[in-house]
Amino acid sequence: MRRALLLAALALPALVRAQTAGTVTFTPDNLLGSADCDPASTTTVSLSWAVAATGVAGGTYRVYASSRAPTSTTTNAVKLCDTSDVPADSVRAAQIGEDISATANPQSADFRTADFVLATGYSCAETTARTIYVCVHFVPSGQTDASASANGSMKLDLKAPASPANVTVEPGEQGLRVSWDHGTGGAADASYFKIHAVATDATKDARDHWSGKILDETGRVSGRIDGLTNLVEYQVTVVAYSSADNASQPSEPKTGTPQPVEDFWEYYHSSGGQEQGGCASGPAGALGILGAALALAFRRRK
């Protein structure tokens, strides 16, 4: 019995040390791309963390980013990131944002994505993906050393996909249907696409039109861009994006012109028809509707 109690007592400190590491999660994701390299970027990422501590009331959270993985301290085995540059080891690190009052565990906050790139000093012309290590240190009130932490990492990936190829454009009502093939030779795979359209004559439509995200498909990809003006010619390109939102060069431009689509009732009324439809229209109305239908069918065949 005494031996069992002694073993339990010896194991307790190790158990406490094992519980001092928490995790950091990122929303929408932990991927950083070329847009995040712009120091003026206002894009943000939400960090959520949970540190393994019995209580955090009265303490402080500090978020750090480092080019080196977190290491365990010699005193309490808490895994911590570097808190500033270590020139001798070619490490770049810095605190992200200000101190955060620890009011809950787990807790979350928003940060500028560009600050993580700036902290680690990575070049915005990187040809290989880089890891940015992120740590949230919990410092109890009245102390200077962190007693618990949460760790995670972000990926800086600046590689872009190839430009889409073999773009074709078909007219639609106030929109265009566009199809294309995957490009070849890109540094990254395409995750999604966007269609871009601008009027060749800006006096007819000066707006800059973009479709929503069109998810990647195997083989030939297609999508539609809406909100255009009928009978106005547009120059259309397609842009591919990587999972880190890095954009390819635009495809070769093609032109297309949205066309009004005249359905049965539009043609019937434009031909002088008065009926609104329904069984009560009578024989005369039925004959008029039939005639309009035959005329419209003949017109479309031509």
C-alpha cells in the first residue's frame, strides 16, 4: 500500500506537466497566402485556445508567433514559443497584439493575419511553404513566467496555380455561361475559381463583375457570372485560386454578350395576346395561345 502511494505521489508531478499544453485552433483556417504578406492588409483570423490550467481568473494571455517550434521550459515543462528574435539561432519571433485579460478558458480573439508574417520575417517571395508557430502563454497575476500554454501552427504558402485554359463563353439572360480546362505547370493545385467580366465599352457598364467561388471539378469546369447587362459585350477571364487563396494569372480573355431570352408568355403578349392563361380563357384564347406557341417554335428553329 505504501509503495502504491509513493508511486502515485511520484507520478503526480509528471501528470501535471503533461497537462500544461493546450491547443490553438484557427477560423476560418490556418493557411496564409500572398494577400497576408501585405502589411496594410486588414484580413483577420480568429484564434481560439484552451490552456491546461486549473484557473485563469486574474491572469493574462499573450499570443506569440515564431519561426521556431515551441520548446519546454526547464522549470515546469510548459511548451512556449520564442517571445522575441534570437539572432544567434536565426529565429524571428514577436508578440501578436496586446496582452489579453484572461476571463475564460477556453477563450478567443481576432488578429491581423499580416502580423504573423511580419513577426517571423518570412519573405513574400517564398518558393516553399513555411510554418509559423503560434503559442498562447498564460501568465498568472503577479508573476512573470507563463504557467500554461496552448500551441498551434499556421502555414504560409505563396504558390499559385496555373492559369485556366481553353475558355469558352456562351450567352445567357443577364449573364454568361463560362467553361474552361485546368491549366498546366502551376506551382499549386487549383482549389476554386472565379469568373471576371468587364464591359468592353465602359460607358455601357462601368462595373467590375466577379462571380462567386466555383469549386474545383475533375475534367472541364464551368460556371456562370450574373448581374450583367443584356446586349452589352463583356471581356471575360477566369482566375484559379489555391487553398491558401493565391491567385493565378488570368486566363486569355474571351468576349461574350448576354442575350434576352424570350419565353412563351413574353412572345405571346408581344404578339398582341391578351389572355393571362388558365382554363377560363375559352376557345378563342386557346387558339391564340396555340398560334403563338407554333410561331415561337418556328422562330426558334430559324
